[in-house]
Amino acid sequence: MTAAGWMRRFEPTRSRPFDLAARVHVLRRAVFAHPTSWLRATQNASPSEVAAWLVNGEAPDSRERRVLARRDAILALDDVDATAAWLWSRLLTAQHPLRARMMLFWHDHFATAISKVRSCAWMVEQFDVFERFGLGSFRDLLERVSSGPAMLRWLDAESNRRGNANENFARELFELFTLGRGNYSEEDVREAARAFTGWRILRGRGHFDERLHDHGPKRVLGRDDIERGHDVLNLICGSQQHARFIAERLLRTFVGPDHPEGAIDDLARVYRDADGRIDRTLEVLLASEVVHDPRARNTRVRSPAAFAIWILRTLGLEVAPVPLHRAVARMGQELLEPPDVSGWAGEEAWLSSATWLARVRFATDLGRAADPLFPTPPLGRCIRGHGPERELDALIDLLFPEATTMGERVNLLARAVGEVRGSRDVRLAGTFTSLVLLPRAHRF
């Protein structure tokens, strides 16, 4: 697939090499973390090869398979904390980290909350759809999410019947899922709602009941040949505005809120050429000029999930999943419970006095291997060398391989030296906490 403008392939030069810092940047943007094994796997790769490596992923290993095997046992509990904790285990063990990252992306995009759905099984089923179809055709993903019991319940689509159309789903379909505000009319909402009549939940599954469907003529987005919901989805997903909407959403996520304006049209063309496939679109985007533009670095605020995944996956730490779920929720991002249908506000909204204190607590508990997280292995086993300077440099090499500033290192070392009389574990915990509470640790 050819791409032009901001989507043209990044070609490294002497002044703009594809060096360690560049690889760390694209890994952070794509999958939040950059463990040593991933850096080794991409060491001699080109930008396009790294993008392909991210999109293709790897098959589950034994650890991930053990997590997946607990699915039925977790669902049998029908417990929100246990379900969210198990989903966290899926995110942290995934050998296809981009697929896992897209699960979080679509959870925010199709923001659905357990407090109204009231079924852990339905929420997990929706996450399964995100995992299976989240890197494929957006049209296929949209249809499966739309007809799933979680979405039918969340947006009251199960009460949408002939003669009593409920417009909630149709409105959010246009505004939040596919086109964006201002690109549809109230008539489009009313007519689309009629096209989606007849869907209900039967034995825990989305079910279309012909008897409840409005078969009358409908006009949506200027077209008169609309009969059912899939006609609306086909019409929307074939539009140029939809391509621009998805392109803008992907750019905000993988580049940042201040992406170049022209990049939207450039990526929209890629998306259309890829027949609406997310994997092929991301393979171009992650190797493109706009992602590798130096001005795109450190422009995004880490969400609580991104903050936790960055630390845990980069250092190879495992923590108790239920306390992890609760810790990330205190930081402002409760899995399975987005604040409303538009998802989380993101960026600077992630950082408030309350959520900052929760980040401090999370970092402190991790560093000290404290109850209730109990990280394994303890931090000390991840760090080679003894003494404040060697320990600091080892942590910097892992968490900030692109290097910190001289001023940051001097301040961190002074603190570590000040704690030299304490045990290695105490000193290391203090150094780790100071490092992950640097301002740069909350941007990527």
C-alpha cells in the first residue's frame, strides 16, 4: 500500500536515526512498554519492520495460556473485581501487546459500563470481540459490538421496537462511534433508530426479532434504500467522513492531540485503501513520518493503565491482579467502568491532586513490595549491581533507556546516596519511586 504526505514511510538519516530512543518512542506509543526482550527483538529492524512486528505479534506462551484457561472459572464467580483483575492479567501477559492495547482503545471508544450492563459475562464477551476483531475490519468490529448484549443493554437498544423507537444507540453510533458531532442530522438519528428496531437479548445473546422490526421506508444520510441496521453500518463505514473520524481518533492515540491537521486526510486515505482494516492502517501509521517526527515525542500524558503497564511490563514485575485493578481505579481509570458513554477525558485530566497521590502510593507500594500488590520478583531481583550509583543507572537503563537529563540524574543520585546507610531494598525502593515520579515518567 502506498502512502503520501505525513503517512509516507520514515526513512532514517544521519540527523534523524532510527536509534534506541526512536524505537523506545514507537514501542511506548504502540504498546506502552519497552522491556529489554522487545528492544532486542527490534534492534536491527527498520521502522517498517518494527511496525510489522507490532501488528503481527506472537502466539500466546504458556503463561498467557494459563491466564486464558481461567476464563470459565472467573465468569462463574460473576464478580466485578475478579473479572476486571482477570482482564488485567490478559493485558499484562499478552504476547501480542498491540492487540491487548487495542482492547483498551476500543473499551474507551465503545465505552460500556458494568454498572448498567450488570453482567460480567457480557462485558468479557465484548472484550473478546475487541481482542478478536480489534485489529481487523472496523465494519466487522462495529457490527459485532452493536449486536452484542453489553451494547444492547448499555444504550437501551433492546427496547428499540416498531412504533416506539429508542434513539440512544443511533445517536451514539453517529456521534461517538463513526462520524462525530455535526456530521449527521436529527432526522438521521430518528430514521437510523427505526432501522435498528427489533434487536433484543435472548438467552444472553443479541437476537434479531423480525416481528419487532419497522419495515417502513427510511432515509439516512441522504439515502432512501435503507431497510435494516446493517444498511446503516454499510453506509456509514463507506463514507469519507467516517474515514476522517477514525483517522483523527488513531492520530490522537498514537501521535497526540496536537497532530498536524493534514495528517487526518493522509491517514484517512490509508484507511480507505486498506478497506477499513485497522491492522493495515496501523502498520502504515506506526512506520510513518508523523509518528517518528521528533516533535511527537513525550506529547501525551500517560493514563493510569499506561503508567501501570509501562512499569510492570518493562521491569517484568507480576503483581496481585485484584489490588492492581483497584490501584489503577484509584488513579482514575477503573476497568469496566468508564465514566460515561464518551469514555475517559484523557490527557491532562488524568492528573489531579487525588489521582497524583494514588500514583505516588502505587509507585511506593511497588518499590517496597508492599501489601497488597506483592510484586514478584521483588524489584531487587530485576536490578543488577550494588551501590546507589549502579542501582540508579540500572533502573534508568530499564525505564528510560533514551537517558535522563544530567540534572535529573544528579538529583536522583544525591537522594540515593543519602539513603546509603539503609538496606539495599530500602534504598532501591526509594530510588525507584523517585524515578517513576519524575514529570517525564507521566508523559510518553
